[in-house]
Amino acid sequence: MNSLLHSFSKRACAVLVAVAVAGCASAPIETGINDPIEAQNRDTHASNRALDKAIVRPASNGYGSVVPSPVRTGVSNFASNLNLPGQVLNNLLQFRIENAGHNTFRFLVNTTFGLGGVLDVATNAGLENRRTDFGETLYVWGAPEGAYLELPIVGPSTERHAAGRVVDLLMNPLNFAVEGPLRSAGSAASVAARFGDRYRYSDLVDSVLYESEDSYAQAQLLYLQNRRFKLSGGVQPDYIDPYEDVYGNE
């Protein structure tokens, strides 16, 4: 584990250096699989799979069985709404001003008329969530994808996406503007939303993790296809990254 984290830290520095010299030209979309630490990644995948089997899957099934669907939807909406200010910042850093205005208006509409975001009235008004993250910002700035990584708990990632996840945790302005019970409620909603996602996509996730001949290779392929498709500007595919929604990479 320590060697994996050490390797990631060195590679993350390389990603940030690449950003500094790349300017604002988007990086090319990779086509191959760069997995130089496959053995360590597989060990982490095995740990993540065991964690899912022992804790995440039973907890998500309990959450989905006990909590009514409208309540689960409201919790997910609330958690998603809290992420929007950070996404707006990423829109601005990507020089996508129209998307920044769109997501800002969505946040204001749902916060004002959707009971703090519990109700997603903005989507019904044509203001869908244009999701983004700092990993995409790094891509727009020209940072290379880097090696494939399987992160503890988080799951499939790349060096670029992993570095972006860290920044996303720190850059959401609500993390500094909101204190006390509301911040705790936001954190709890984010965790509950991940359990809700795991329950919603249970059949797909189970088929990847427990029914595939090689669950590591299958999860890796789905993640890379999904992530690269998103960065290329395509519409979200019908399949999902079996970890992304479950473990909170919104």
C-alpha cells in the first residue's frame, strides 16, 4: 500500500508539471491501457472487492430496501446540488463560460425553488447537470492521462483523474462557506447517495465484480471507456463506471 501511494505521489507531481508546461491545449484522448503497476492495482482491486462484498453491498441493499425511492432521490439531488459550485469553478478554469452560467443558474434554481436541492426542478426546466471535475480541467489544460490506478475505496482511476479528485475535495467553495449542521448534512447525504447508486446499479456492479471472469480487467475497461468518452465530449454511454457513482466521484 505504501509503495502504491509513493508511486502515485511521484506520478501526480509529474502530472502537475505537465500541466504547467502544456498551456491550454487539450490532451489527446488515449486509446491504449497504460498499467505499469498492474500487480499492485490488482491487489487493491481485490481489497476493494472484499470491502464491497462485506460492507458496501449489504449496506446499500439495506439502504435501498428500507428508504423509499422518493427519499433516496431527494438525498441524491441534495448531494448533487452541493457539488455544483465546485463544478462551476471547473467550468471557469476550462474556459467554458456558457457551462459555468448554465450550472450556476441550475444551482440557484434548485436551491431556491427545490428546497435546497432536494427537488430537481431545474432539470424539468431544461437545466440538466453538466457534470465536470478537476480531472477534466487537467485534460483541458493538456495534462496527460498517465497510468491506470486502482485506488483504495475509490476504485478505478488514472493519475490525472486521481490528482483531480484531490483538488475537487479542496476547491468546492461550500466547504468553506458552510459550517455546522448543514456541512454534516451534506457529508451524510453524499455518503447516502453513494449507497443509493450502489443499490440502483446493483445488477451491473455485481455482474462486473462477481460474475466476470476477470473483474479487474472488466472494471478497468469500463472505467477507461466511460472516462475517455466523457472527455471527448460524447454523450454519456448506457453503461456506467461500476465504481464512479458508487464511491462518490461526481
